[in-house]
Amino acid sequence: MLACREKLVEDGILIINLPINTGVFHQMGKILCTLKRRQALTRLWQLETESPHMHYFSKNSIIKFLHKFDFDFVNEFSLETVNADFKDIYDRVSQIGKSGKPKAFLTSCLIWLGSPLLKVLPKDIKTFVFRKV
């Protein structure tokens, strides 16, 4: 954040796109984790990749964090977590983990069937806009 602040002019805009802990997939992952099914959170945190997530923020925590670096919150908007294209869903699900093709296919089917509902449930990806003060 110090480097971002240094590069921006006064009143410059910082746009951050990140996973958020209030989204439906993160909430389901937490529930599954309490039932000793940690695979969902492992997948969400992308722990089996070269660049795993280090933090999952809430709206309040990211605003508070950026405020420490003299950025004011301007706006936010959500991005779709998944689209309704089965092949895209399957490609994303099967890229991470060692669950095998049958499990990846079943998981993809469940996500695909639930994709209309995902349009109205809390999103897992948000974009935040901040202004340097």
C-alpha cells in the first residue's frame, strides 16, 4: 500500500479487486470446515497454487486497512464469481486440487445447477475504489 500511495498523485484513484469473506462460497466453505470438510476452504484460499490468497477481507476491514494509508473509500461493486458456462466452471474446478475428474465433474454440475441462484446471493469477489487523500 505504501508503494501504491507513493505512485498515485493527490486525489488519485486506487482500485482493488479481491475475494471477500462475506460471499456465499466463503460462507459455505466455513460451514463445511466446521463439519471437518476443509477441501472447500483449501480451494477458496487457493492453497495448492503458486499464489494462494493471503487474506480474505470484509468491506469494513479493507476500508479500515486502507484508511491507515490515507485512502478514503469511494465506491464498491461486485463481480460474478462464476458464469453459467459449464466448461468454464469445470475448467476452474478441475485446475486445483487432487480430487480427480469424477469429483470435479460432480462439483461443477452442482455449481452449474446453482448458478441462477448465485446471481442473487452475496458475491465472493468485490472491487473497491479508494481515493488518495
